[in-house]
Amino acid sequence: MTSNRLRIGVALEGAGWHPAAWREPSARPQDLFTPQYWVDLVRTAEAGLVDFVTIEDSLALQSSEFLSPDDRTDEVRGRLDAVLIASRVAPVTSRIGLIPTATVTHTEPFHLSKAIATLDFTSEGRAGWQVKVSGRPDEAAHVGRRAYPEVDGPDDPAFGALVTELFDEAADAVEVVRRLWDSWEDDAEIRDAATDRFLDADKVHQIDFEGRFFSVRGPSITPRSPQGQPVVAALAHAAVPYLLAARQADLVFTTPADADHARTILNEVRAAEITAARNGEPLQVYADLVVLLDAPGGRPEDGGDGGERAVDRLARLDALGRPLASDARIVAGSAAEVADIVAELHALGYTGVRLRPGVVTDDLPRIADQLIPALQQRGLLPDDADTAETLRGLLGLPDAAPSRYAATTTAAATA
Amino acid sequence: MTSTPRKQIILAAYVGGVNEHTAWEHPDAGSQIAFSTFRHVAQTAERGRFDYFFLAEGLALRARDGRIFDHDIAGRPDTLPVLAALAAVTEHIGLVGTLNATFNEPYELARQIASLDHLSGGRAGWNVVTSFDAFTGANFRRGGFLPHADRYVRAEETVATIRELWDAWAQDAIVADKASGQFLREADAGAFAHHGSQFDTEGRFTVPRSPQGRPVIVQAGVSPQGRDFAASTADAIFSPYSTLAEGQAFYADIKERAARFGRGPDEIKILPSAGFVLGDTHAEAEEKARHIKEQQLSDKTIRVTFEQVWNRDLSGFDLDGPVPGIDPDPEAPTFIQGRAFIFQDRFQTVRSWRELADERGLTFRGLAHAVAREANYVGTPAQVADQLDAFVQQDGADGVVIGSHVVPSGIDEFVDRVVPLLQERGSLRTEYSGTTLRDNLGLPVPVRAAADAELAGACA
């Protein structure tokens, strides 16, 4: 299997991405804030040979409104910190990549940097980070360090200006995080008794970042982690976020509605890479899909013994409250139907898909038990677990280059 | 006839992170950063029925004269992620981490610590520290903005705000009735508002009430302001006093202050840190302790310790010569950065050191040996158990926080040889009886303050 084989990610969010998911018999809404729930989900994904999970998070509660909290009582509200969920499951998993979402707006890049580096240590090289930018005024009010201008919704020009600034700030924050990940060279720790030095001080560097929004000196307090540069991901739907991804991410999660849109998005991402003057590896482009899969047993018309069809389940869930609406394409069908869509996307040039289970306690096991085998049968996925030891390896990304500051050490030494 | 159960000794195990005491040259020295190190200490401590595992924190690397200080161990994990990982490999032991109140926002700290509490089944604790220096501040967007005198004001309001956030969700806020479709009991679950001099925040908290209600809060504080802060808000307080008389005085003082704040003596626990050296005979233990101290007092360590107090470059002074005659220079740029400054008054400190050196005819190096921190418990396991038990039974403290110069395996010996002796005499549990850190420490579960009630404290 080559290094550009199909990759599969699963996006974890509460009871699932359908607003009524928590009401299904299999759902565990009382367990959403317990460790075992998350361990069970991630282990199910890992056993199914999913390459990575992302974990949703935000500085505000889930909402049916775009930019503000709501007053619904019929949907899951409340989350645990995603970086800590990932940290909790790291020691009891061994292969799967762990990519928690963490907001860069309002937060300290110094803290984010060491948090993800530490996850990389505790997971032995399986850490990533999904960068989130927050435009919600209520999140700003939670932290209380700045106020957003009033906007009337996503079409208000003031919103566009705010978004551009927030994404510029985000690019700076990710730059700081990456530099801090490099601030210790891999071999900075020398434990040299002869010269009584634990560290080679020349191999630990200030990053001296000075930007429009903030400055950070460094170095990090945390040594260079197993991957050196953990994997950075971003969700993007439009030019401004594509540009952030092109400037700073390894993976971009996109939301193509159909095959034509999928081609357009790929072009937009490549254009963003040019605008950003991106060096090195091209962005890996993933297609997000909300998936609901037929219950096992097969369809009666196919000779199976029944089991609820996904389209029926979707209709039933939609009727319970707020229907499922998503930025991503919603696919409800058999494993074969979903596999067709995934295969088509891969053929178009998508590295992989990030699957958002409609009801995680039903659809994640079905992804593992039905969808992945269907993709294996088509030769798109290996039959056996990938032997890569890090998330970078699992995704076919090269091992991280040595710290960017290592060159300066050599330069100084030879000057 | 009923008997009063013996006062139980609280034990905590810490991995100190960056310090000058850890013997990295020791043949058994392990990694400072690999997860296996933290797992070893936490699991060993749990085997020893310790109350909690504890991590220190420092938000900038140590520097000397503007250059990274290369001698001391360095490299820390991020506090909460490593504690969350330890929650996966332990079951009962508390998980207490140091987090800085100056360079974190209350909303973030509150949700992260509450999340750890959920993810550990109620074992989270927070050691509140403050800092104010521009050196550390240069790592943060806000910079080193806080005048020294204001650090307690911010810290008090940080803790008060975080407690309001921890109380924001009612215990029964989540109904999760699949049949009726009601997930939340109230549409405004998690609502909060805090408008104070330090923080102006409002909205809805994202984390439901955690198993402990309020995670455990630990503080250190020696000054009167620090003691009041701790006595009014902390569940456990670090004591700097290891001798019985000083320990008893501090103990009595803190418990009395707590009473003035309406808190019972069992609601606040007092713990000094302690080092130990075990031997098969007392003489053997003493010899080991001497050897450890020699290892720890390298030339570089001696110089840096003095340079921090003098605030000068002292490399020109021969360590085997007399104590330098010059005065400290507090006005000069800070020579040693990133190390906690534990002395109250550098001129007074230098004065008393000179007196000591004169009295005993000490060289500069000799002075370093004379004033260096020593292990408190040196002897056979039985002697150490006796001494520790007596210290606690006589209210020198409620327990101790112990570490070792050998990371991670140094604590093994204490657990293998001293803990059974403490258990035999009934001063230490043989099994955990509860599930949370509050259970371990014997602390009451706090009553949730009403959402619209004003909490006492410096919130004006």
C-alpha cells in the first residue's frame, strides 16, 4: 500500500452529529462526561483501523444559532476540554491519531504548544491539533479580554472584516506554536557529566516572535516531542480559511457537496497554496461527510434480514426536533453506497475523508465493521493495520525536519 | 469501649520538574519528560495508598545572565494533559497540578480543571500559584503586566471566579430523558456573570458540574496575606516548616485563621514538603544523605544559588575562598531568571549567612553546604516512620509531600519499606475507601452556591 493510500478520520462530537442522536437506544447521554465513554469510542475507531479521530470543542456551548447561544433544551449541551479527552485516551490506545480541536482566538499559543507537545509524549507520537478560530461574541465575553463588533450575521460586511483579522491572528498563533515546537532541538538534552551540563544551551532557542497582535519570546518549557511537529489540521469552507490552512496546516477538512464542488474545492485549495507561497508538503485535503449507515443485516431487497435503513433512521431522527443540517454533505445509505462516494473523492485527488457519525454509538461501529471492510475490498485500504508508529507516518507525511533553529547552530559553529 | 481512630497521615508524591536537586547523573535517573516517568511515580504512590500525585510548574526556562541555564534538569510536560493521561493508569490517587493564576484566564482554567475532574472520576486538584515577572510574561500575549502587590488581588479574584464557574451548572442540570426529548432541565444551564476589578466576564459555562463539585484547591503562602488567602479558600496549604515547633506554630495559626473564616479545622490540611534517605542503619542513611548532598552541591549549583540572592555574577569569586564582601545588587537586571525566589529579604539573608560563616569559619563553599536544604527524614525505615508519625500526630502538619532526588524510582523505597510500617500502626490507610480526592483527604463535599448569590471574597 503506497503512502498516498486513502486515509480515514472520524470526527467525534457528543452523541453524534445529528441533533437527536442522544435519544437513540444505543446512545449514552448520561455518560458524555465520563472517561469510559470516550475510551470506548476511540478504541472502537482504533480497532476498526480508522487513522485518526478529531474531537470537537469550543469556548461556548453548542448552539443552533450561528453566532450566539440558544435556549434549546432538547439537544446535547456541554463538553469536556478536547485536549484533555485526547490526553485521557492516549495511554489506552496505541495506533490511532488523536486530533483534538483547540481554539486559537483568546488563548495563549504558549499553552497550546506545550499541551499538544505533551499529548505527543503521552501518545508516543500520535498527536495532532485542529485549529479553531472563534468569531462568536459570546466566546469573547467568556474570556473577557476583548469585545467583538456587533454583526448582523454572516453576510454583514463587518463580519467579513472581523473574520479576516481573526484568521490573520490565527496564522500568527499557529506560527508561534510551531516555532515553540522547534525551540528545543531534538538533541538539546545531553546529560554530560564531564561538563556538568544537562542541556546544551546552544540547542534551546528563543523564538522571538513579534507580530501585529502579540509577541512571544520562548523557548518552550517542553522539549521537542516525538513527532517534532505534531499534525496541524483546519476545517475550511472559503477562501480565508483555505489560506490559513495553506499557510500553516498539514491537513485541511473541506465540505464538498457533490463531485463538481469537490473539484472546485481542490482548485481553490491549490490556489491558496500558491497565494501563501507554501513550501514543502502540499496540504492533504479531506472531504467531510456526515454519515448514517444502514443497520447490519442487509436490506430485504438484497436478501438481508432487515435492520433499519439509514434514510429511514435519518427521517425519523429529523422528525424528533431540529432536523440535521450541516456544512458537510449528509450521506445516509449502505456501506457500499458510502464507499462509492469515498472512492470517487479519492479518485478526484482527496487524500481521504473525515466521517462525522450521525449517531456515534451506531454509526461508528458500522464504519468500523462495514464501511472500512468495504473499502478494503476495493483495495483502497490495507487489510492490516498500518505499521507506522506516528501519526505523521500513518498519514504518509514525512518525519518532521529537524528544528528550524538547528541550522543556526551549525551556521554559528562554522562561522 | 470506643477508641478515637489515629490521625491519618496525608501523603502526596511529587515530581518536581525543573530543579537543582534531581540527580540526573545517578545511574537510576530516568527521563524528565517521558510519560513512563510520571506513570511510575503515580502508580507507585497509589500502591502506597498516597492521597495524591502532585506536579509543579514553571512557565519559563531558567536563565543565568541572559543565557539558558544548562546545569539543572529541564523540560516539563504541560500540567493538565499529563494528569489526564495519569487518570488512565490510576484509579484512586488524586491528581494535583500547579497552574498559574496570572498567565491563565479563569474561564479556560475552570473548564480544563473541571474536565480533568470528570475524566478522573473526581480526583482533580489545583495548586494555585501567582507570578508577576516580565521574564515569564514575555512568553504570553499579555506580557509581564502585573505589579507584585497586585498578584494576590488577581489570584483571589481568579479563584473566586473559577469557583463561580464550577458552580454554574446545577447538580441535576442534565435530564437526558430520551422519551420526552429533554436533555437540559433549564434553558440557561451554565449561566454565569462575574464583573469584578480583574475580570469582566459572562455567559454560559461549558462543563457540567464535576464529580467533586469543586476540585481541590492547594496553595502555598507564608506572608500574612498569603496565609489569609489560603485559610479562606484553600483545601490544603503547603507549609515551609519542617521542624516540629515551627510546624506546630504554623499549623495552629492557619487553623485559627480558617476558623475566623468560618471553616472547621478538618476543612484545611497542612503539608510541608519532605525529603527522605533510608538505610539499613542510621549511620548508613546519614552517609547516603551526605553523598547525595555532595552530588547536589556542584560548583554550578552553589554559584547560582548565591547569584540569585546577590543578583550579581559571582564567577570571579573562588568557592574555596571567603564569602564575598560585596553587597547584593537588587537594582541590577535580574541575573538569575526562572527560579522561584524563596528568600524574604536578600540583604538580611546575606547578613545572616555572613554571621554563620564567621561563626563557623566557613568558606563560600562551606556556607553553601551549611545552608543547603537537607533531607528531613534520614534513618532506617522504622526511624523514618516513627519520626513522620510523631510529627503528624503532634500536629506539626497533617502529612507530607515527598519527592526524591532519583526520578522516577526514588520513591519506591519509601513505599516498599516505610508505608507498611505506617499502615501497621494505623496511621495510614491500607485501602482507599472513597473514589474522589476529597474522599482521600477527608474533606467535605462543598455545597453549590446559588447561581445568583454573591460569594465572599475580593470581587469588588
